[in-house]
Amino acid sequence: MCGLFTGIPAWIMGKNDLEKIKTGQMDPEGESTTKGGMICGIISTALGLIAIIGMILLLVLAGGLAALEPAIRN
């Protein structure tokens, strides 16, 4: 679950650094590395959100099945 805690800052920092590179405030030599880090942050954030949504759906499904169990046994 560290994906959200590290992915979001990587995404934000990468975006800010790419803007600085475009304005000439930073060395353009690191542009490809910065883009790679930003893309990894985006992927990490997306996977983290998918995992959280999956866990919530699993809990809802498990709760629904547990509520149906007494009715099935009767």
C-alpha cells in the first residue's frame, strides 16, 4: 500500500520538474529520467487505487454472503 504514499509525490514532483525543465530553470539532461519517474508514480497511484477498490468490493461481497448464510441454512 505504499504506492499511494510514494506514487502521488513522484507524480507531483515529476510534473513540477518537467515544467522547470521547459522554462529553463533545470538542466534538460534529466528530462527522460524525470518523465520515467512521473510515469512510474502515475502507474503506482493507479495500481494502489485499484487495489483499494478491490479490497472494498471483497469486503462488501464477504459481508453480503455472511448476511445470506443464515437464510441459506434454514
